[in-house]
Amino acid sequence: MSNDQLIRETLAELEAVGNYARLRQFTQHGRHSVYAHSVSVAALALRIAERMPGAVDYRSLVRGALLHDYFLYDWHVKDKSRPNHALHHARLALENARRDYDINDIEADIIGCHMFPVVPTPPRTKEGWIVCMADKISAAGETVKRR
């Protein structure tokens, strides 16, 4: 199965239940939606994984990457219940993902630890490290394009 096909099939699964399609309405970096950012992270994570030695759980890698920012709110709108988006959104994304989907341990690691080193808990899995790197690279590119 190609990388694009794996991403498309996983998106279809996620959009069939839960609130995944709502990510299209929230802006992440610049003009990129959370949805577009998450797809970019998944695609880059797959490219990184293909170049790494050892086994990678590609299905969990893609699901975790697509759900890593499943926080379901506009973080640009100030809200006292969410005082610091960078520090708390990974936990909220994981809570939402667990509520709406059957999340395995690798996917939970990816979602919950993707903000390392901003938060002190590093990923424990190879897939978690890959998505953590892909997220930083994608976010930097999206932010620079904005300017």
C-alpha cells in the first residue's frame, strides 16, 4: 500500500466516526488548518520512517500523527480554561482521541508526547519520536510560509 493510500484510508476511518472532520475548521499555523497540518505531519512521518532502521508500526504511526492535534478548539481564541495551549493541548488531544476512537499504546504515546521538549515527557516509542520530529519540521515550515 502506498503512503498516500494509507493516509487516505486512515482519514476515511477517522472521519466515519468521532469529530475528525471538525479539524478542517480550526487554523493551526498560518493559513493551514489543523486537518491539513495533521495530514502533512503524517506524510512526513512516513517519509522519515522509511529511512529509519528497524520495524515501525506504520498504521499506528499514521493514526497517531493524524490525531496528534485532535484538541477540537480554536487555540487562537483566548479562553481562561486553556491558559497555555502549547503545554496542555497534547493531553486534551489524547483525551478526545480516547473518547472517540480505540487508541493503542503507540498512538497514545504519539499523541500525548508530541510536544516534547516543550513538555518534559519524551516519547517512549520509535513512532512517537518520528511524529515528534515531523510535527516540529511541519510546524516550522508552515509558520515560515506564513511570513
